[in-house]
Amino acid sequence: MRAAVAIGLFGLLSANAIASQLFSNGPERTALIELYTSEGCSSCPPADEWLRGLRWKPGLWKDFVPVEFHVNFWDSLGWKDRFSTPAITQRVYAYAASWGCQPYTPCFARNGVQWKPGWGVVAAPGAPMGILTVDLGKDGTCKVQFWPGTAIRMPEDGSFEVHIAVLGGGISSQVTGGENRGATLEHEFVVLGLKSRTLSPVEGQAVQQALVALPLPIAPEGARRALAAWITMNDDLEPLQATGGWIH
């Protein structure tokens, strides 16, 4: 059944459905705002609503890129979050370990640092972290190029990693069990698919690049699709530069 759904969804992002698009930011850092949430968590809906409101905030995609990750450790309370995956849960566990705390939801990270919306502005003027471009082709292939900025401490092995996410927006859930039983939950910027690739340096040039196939969504819901991309050092969580936008 999942294979059949995936094949059908590919049509939503295929050559017949999308135009070539270029997403680009830099050299100043664009903030990546991550929310870790769950439809089975009673304290999460206000955080979901706050992130959803960023759709109308000036600076979306250029000053900040929002992504909503759904974890699965509340699925045993009577409502299985269809957007959750074990891989996403491992991300929040890795963040918690680096921060010296237990995993929790709702959990925000801004540029890899534990954060809450009340702690300040969504994005402030950033350091020159580099230029990131993602050229999305009609066949769903993303050509990623990254020119590291002067504020970056180059990794010892010289390698960076790119992370490409497909986001869903305009998503509504009628929750019939668990802590949010009876609630209608609205979501924006939900991570429906995520792929990561190591960048390769181009000989004689300052740029590093990779080709990444746009990941297939794990759920068909939503009125909108967006792309989010961010750069980290290999095997690291801290986003160095980010870009994104709506997929047309």
C-alpha cells in the first residue's frame, strides 16, 4: 500500500507538476527554526500554532526557514502521529544529548541551539556563513552548491553535508484519541521527507556540490509543498546556512 501511495505522490512532484526553481540564500546566515512536536502531546498545539503563523511573517525563506518535525515517542498514548518517524525522533534525542537534557516536546532549536520563541527575535542579522543554492529541476533532482563563508571554521576533512526536506502546509488533523482527543490540529511546514548527502569539492574552485533527488512525501495531505535545505558539517546537527521556498 505504501509503495502505491508513493508512486501516486511522485506525480505531485514530477516533471508534469513542477517547474524548475532556484532557491538561494547568503552570504549572511539564514536561521533554521526547528520545532519538534507530536499530535499526541497536549502541550504541543500552541507551539504548532506559533510556527504556523510564520507563514505570514516578513522574512520567511530569506531571514529564516521553519521546519516542523514530528516525533513518535507519544504514539503509545492512544493516537499515532502519521507524520512521525524513528529518524526524526533520533534527531531530537541527539539534540537533547548535546544540550545535556532529556528529550521533550514541544522543543525548538534555532541554528542548532535550544531556543524558545519568547527568547527573542526569530532571526537576527547573521554572520557570513556562505552562499547556498538549490536548483530544483523538473525531474525532481536538486543540484546543490555551497560556497563556504568567511565565518565558517572549515572541517578537518573538508566535507559538508546538505539536508533536503519536503514540507507540507495547510494540513489539518481530526484527532480522535490520546491527549488531544476531539481537537482539530492545523500544521504548516511539516517535514514529510528528508534526505542527506555529503558535498564534494569542485577541483580548483571554492564551491562544494551534490545532486540529491527530492524526497517523496510520507503523507499525501496538505494544500502546499515547500522545500527546505540546510548545510551542516558532516555528522553534525548545527545548521550553517539554510534556504527554501514554496514548490510551484
